Amino acid sequence: IPAVAPLLYDDTAETREIAAWWLRRRIFGVFGEGEIYQQTLQVLKSDPAPKRRARAAEALGEFLATPGVDACAEAIAKDGEPLVRAAAARALGRLNDDGKGALSQALVDADKTVRLAALRSAGRINAFNDTTTLVKLTADGDAVVRKRAAEVLGAHRAKDAVGALVNVAQNDADADVRGAACHALGALGDAAARPALEAAAAKDPSTFVRDLAQIALRRL
């Protein structure tokens, strides 16, 4: 354990992941009072180095233990470094928990990398249901965020997002975003989207979007 624990902060992501996997399988020496898990919680809370705090958050996600949820939620709320907040948002996805609303807070973070990390986790958490915030992200200033928001809405079968996705499919300036919206509308299977999809299939300037709209129409 003393040899493996420092690898939680290694520069190679695969090494960090395997180290956390190995440690979480130990019955003794990791989860007791003052041992590795508690030390990792403390690093996330108070280490002066943002990189170490971020890697502690990652490790807490891989440990799959409940105390990591509150610790990552606190990091999203209080840590001043986007690197750490993004790592904490990813960890919540690994822990399959929204952190009592912390993930929604990360979705509206000022930093794009945090928003994208939170979207990734929102897509992984089956019980995540903050459709309102996801819909707002379909109008985000960054095209990658808008695209990912549309994808998550489709994956969650968010029926109340049909109107927002129709607007994106018709009006977004980015073809990848319009395509993602068409795909999501097909996944939702709501007939109300048919006119917009028919228009996209016939008139969108992008062949990619037209093809996705045709596929989506077959799913209605």
C-alpha cells in the first residue's frame, strides 16, 4: 500500500486509475482512520497544488465510496480552480451521484471544461433529471457544449426538451450541433418533431444533418 498510494498522483492517467482500483480492493490499510482514503479526502480539501487536488478527486471517484460524493460536491462549490472542479464533476459521474445538486452547479460553471465534465457525468448518471439546466445548455456559447447537451437530452429521453431541440435543429449555426439535435429528437420519438425533421432532411445545407434527420424520422 505505501508503494501504490503515491501512484494516485502519477502523471499517467492509466497508472492513477489502476492504483485506485488496486487500493479499493484492499480490506485493511486503505479505508481506516487516517489511512489512504481519508488522506485523499484531505488532499482534495486542502492541498495547495491544484493538480494534486484534481487527482485526489479522480481517485475518490475510482474508490467508489460514499464519502467521496460530499467531498467532490464541496470541491465543485468552493474550489477556485477549474481543473479541480472538472475532476470533481467527473468523479460524481463515476460515483453515480449528482452530489445533491452539485452536478447541476457544475453544468453552469463559467469554465467550459467544467461544463463539459459535468455533461459527461450527467450522461452517465441514470437518475439525473435536471432537464431544465440541460435545456439551457443547448443555447450555450460554445458549440461543443451545445452538442453534448443535445446528446445527453436524447440519451435521457427528456420529453420536455423537444421544443428546445427543435429550435436547435432548425437554427443552430453549427452543423454538428444541428445533427446532434436531430439524433436526439429521433431518440425521443415525439411526433411533434416531425415538421422540423422533415425540413432538416429536405433543406439543411449539411449532408450530414440531412442524413441524421432522415434517420430520426424513421424512429418517430
